[in-house]
Amino acid sequence: MEARARALAAAAPGTVRLRVVGHSRAGRPLWMLSAGHGERQMLTVAGAHANEPVGGASALRLARLLAHRPALLDRLDCTWHILLCLDPDGARLAHGWQPEEPAPSLEQCHLRFYRPAFDRQPESLPSPGDPRPPLPESATLLRLLDELRPAVQFTLHGIEVGGAFAMLTRHVPGAAAAFRDTAARLGVPLDRHPADGPDWQLDPPAVLHLPAGRAADPDDAGERDPSGYVAGSTWLHPRRYGTLTALVEAPAWAAPAVSDDRPAADPHGEVARLTGLLLRRTRRLTDLLAGTPDTAVPDRLAPLRDAARELLAIAPAVVDTWTAEEHTGCRGHFATLGIAARRIPLRAAAMMRRALAPGAPHTADALAGLAREWCAELTRTYRPVWTPVSAQTALHVRTMLDIAARVGP
């Protein structure tokens, strides 16, 4: 990414600049590419989650477009800043899986899977009252938000299996309809009722808005995960400047079932079935790992072990959240929950396999077998289809350009 960004800057020196804006915990540079010289500021953040490489591809696609068509920047009267990878340390640990054509397999994806524990994800901030300082990557992003005060902060994400959806910190007229139309033209199914953002207001299908009360409260800087984990968020930080934050999710493997708008026949029964599946699989992993000492994991792989253990620990809280919600929804929502119930133990098994491979190879082999079995079962159940990278990145880029045109100074 750095090499490609350098090439763009060299090819369009009057339009594109590249600079280091900070460093990661391990000392890796955080590169930001800026295009144009307009009054309005736009900021795109890619690579916030190590397991979502499409954000970086979309960032480069946007940068190429702006470099080759500067008239877009003139029409928007903006300077567009692109943070190429917010978590390069996590990206390094996840490196090795390349989403290339023809379609890779879900099992291949999980051979190198890594997603950090919550408190190591740079879009998460310490909760109010927590004395810990933000991560260096988080501090860099906060400083940029305070300096730029962008009209829009775009954050680019991707999920392994599911459908497209967007989260907006305030209502923007026409933005939701345009996002749905873009997904339809690209052939990307929508996640009718996402499991993310349990405290956000659903604008079906596939769009979540921060509720008006929260959007107007400058002291409300917390974001709650379905597991119950609450942290501050870089998504909410720039509301004090009138900044809109727009999160865009693109699926690597599309599962059309998440778009099914038919009413579920037995919502409570579906919840009971899916929570039971989640608890059985996490319990199976816990039993398999019982007695495995920390010394079996080398220090360089400890983040994998810690993230896997966190997933096993939060499973009961996820069950509590799903059980407490009022479920009268569509079949698509339960397909989304079904994928999530399978995703949590699959991610844990994949990461713990990598962590234990050097020191406990027999246990690692057993975990590899579970990951293989669960990938196959998820594929049989939801029949996911690989979304071409061109479609994933187009969803990100077209949505960013559309929202930028709709948001005033």
C-alpha cells in the first residue's frame, strides 16, 4: 500500500501528497495520503480491523480516482485525506491471506485470521473514567479529527460472510436510498437487520442511524458491542465539530439469506436455537483448551491467544443480549444472527490454532479440524458466494462519493 501510494503521489504531485502522521505501538508508520486543495475536509480511515483487508484496497481505489480525476475534488470543494491503514501491527499479524481471484475459500481466509481483542482495536477508546491513555494509533486519529474537523469521517469495513450495511451518526437525506441502490447495481445483497449497533436505530433495510437523542448529546461518547462491551469510540468523537461519521460494511462472501424480508415463523425458537449453538461450540473449545498453559504460546503470538480467549469469554454475554432483545423480525435478521453465532467460535478456533501451533501442535491440529468442520457447515447452511474485490471496493468508493456530495460544509 505504501509503495502504491508513493507511486500515486509521484505521478500527480500537484494533486496528491503522502506523509507519515503517526506511528503504531510497534513503531510502524501511519501513512496518510491527501488529495486536492479545497476548503472542505474529508477523511477516510482504512484498516481499523486487521481481518478486513478490503478497506485498504478501497482506499487505494479512491486515491487513484482522485489523482486521475481532480475535477471531482473541485466539484466537492474538498481536500480528501486517506489514512491507509490504522492498525498496521494487526495487519502484519493477519498477513498471508490474500483475497485473489478466483474465489478463495472460507477455510483459506481463516488459516491466517486475526482480529484483535476489543481494547487493542484503535477505533475503540477508553471509556469515560478509565485512566488508560488511548492507543498510539487512536491518539493519532483523534489528533487528525481535531485538526481537520472533517465534514465526513468515512470508516471502511468488511465482514467475512453476510450482507452490506451502513451506519451513520446522523440522518442524511437520500443517503440511505442511494446506498441501497448502489448495492443493488453491484449485485451485493443487503443485511436487512444487522446485528451490529444494538443501540442504533434501524432504517430498514441495511442502514443504522445513531438515535437523535444520542446524536445530540455531546457527552455520549460510548459505543456498545452486542457482547455488552462498552468503550469510547473514534466514530463519535468528532460530533462536536458537526462531523458525520459513516461506516460502510462490504461482505467478502455474500449470503443472500440475510436479505430475506419474510417474517420469521418462531422468533423465540430461533433465538433459543442459535444461542444454544453458540454456547455448545464455545464450550467445546473451552473443554479442548483446558489445561493448555500460557507457555505453549510464544510472545509474538500472544495477541492471537488473547483475542481468542476474549471471544470465548463474551459468548454468554452475547447470548444475554440476543435473549433480552424483542425479536419479531424477519428471516434475514435470524440469518445474520446465525452467521454471528457460528462466526464467534470459528474465529476463536482459528486464532487459537495459530497461537498453539509452535508449542502444542496436537491441540492445534484438533482446532484446525474444528475450523474446517465449521467452515464447511457455515457454507452448507448459508451458501455464501464470493463477492469480487471490484464490487467490494466499488461499494465503498461510490458510497463515499455519494455521501460527500450530500453533506454540506
